[in-house]
Amino acid sequence: MLNITRYSIKDEHLKPWVKFIWHLEVEDANIRYKLLPTDCIDIILNLSGNIVYEVDSLCILAAPFHINGLRGKHSYIRHTGKIRIFGISFHPFGFYPFVNKSLASINDKVMNLFEVSTPLAQSLKLAISDEATTERIVNSIEKALCTNLEVTDEYTNKANLILDFLESDDKITIQSFCARHRVHTKTFTRNVEYYTGYTPKTLRSIKRFQKIGNQLVYQKSNQLLDIAYSNGFADQAHFIRVFRKFSGTSPRVFQQEKITVKENVKYTYR
């Protein structure tokens, strides 16, 4: 069982964009965990051994400072030996103000942070270079993020619209949502893909999968039909097909294998 400490964001300017900062430190680890689809974008600041991702049967050796973009499919993470990592988790629309470039190319990818934004990477490298306490490093990371944050009123309005969509009822179609907010459907779809990397439909599907994954972790296997119906599936067969697409396994196998990060991590909140 890994112990990850999550630090809430203190700076009010960062809170609309950054979910939390996290820290993991283990002396001698041997892990290979499944990463499920997620609507978070993560920056990983790895100060220890190599991190290897297994995606579509390919092994990817990640750069020490890298981005793990929004994921619409499962993958695996492998790490052995000493682990010392700081991570930054962004809302799906929250990473854009720190790089101010299209994110359409980073979804389902592990990318070198220096190749995406050298200024941001350099600021974060400086933030963790001091041999200070974990709390002080987390504070330095916040300061580095603030230095690279560029937000306009126009983007804030667009981000709030994306947030409203993600928090809306799944029964509300994209067309009806756009009509209600007086924005053209094609314009909204194009903006969401530019600022997050995914279309509104895919983002909504990922969010629904995350909810289902949490239910399967904590509920009994004989409740599968109830979970299917409560999440808008017409029948269990459709539910299983969609779940397998995102997780690589059926819901019942998912409940039995217990190899996801969620099931093998204990969180401490600060």
C-alpha cells in the first residue's frame, strides 16, 4: 500500500485551475498499477528512479518532468526502487492558462514538460531544487505556478462554461446545453477540444466512467445491474461494452483484480 499526501491549494488565484499538489516517497518499491481514464491533467516531477508507462503494449520511459494528459483509455505505470515524486493535478481546463497553447495533442500521451513549456518546467525545477521540507517545496511549487499563470477574463468565461457542462446532468444534450448558453455547438466543441484535448462528449464519458469505477471499488459485484441503470445504460450488455472500452476488462474482473492505483493507495489530506 502506497501513502500519498495531498496538499490543498492555498493560493486563491490557483484554485480555479489546480485541484491539488501531491507527494509520494517510498524507499524500496516494486509497483505495477493500472491507471484508469481520468479527466485530470497531471504534471509529474520525478526526483528518483525511472517511471515506465505501458500504453497499448508499448513501454514509454518518461522524462523526469513530464505530463500525463487526460486519459480516455487505461494504461499501466511501473516503478521500482526509491520513489520521490511531487505531482500537480489540474482540472481538465486548468492546465491551459499555464502554457497558453492548444492541448489537443497531449491527450492519452506522456510528454516531456520541457517540450510543452520550457518556462513552466524551469520554474518548477527551481522550486524543488532546494533541500527543504516537503511543505516548503509544495509552497515553492505554488509560487512557481503563480508565476506562469496567465488568465484573461475571456478564458475564465470559457472555462466556467466548460465546468458548467461537466457538472450538468448527462441527460442534457450538448446541443441543448449550447442553446441554453447561446453558444454555437461547433464553437463550443472546438473550444473544449482546444483547451482540454478532448471533445465535450468524450470528457463527459470519461467523467461517467470515473464515477462508475468508484462505485465498483466500493460496492458489491451483485449490484452491477443497479450501477448500470443508475448511470443511464439501457441494459447490462451495453454497460459492460463501454466499461471494457475504458478499463480493458469487464466490471466483474475489474472488481476482482484490484490492481488500480485507487485500490492500492492510502491518501493523507493536508
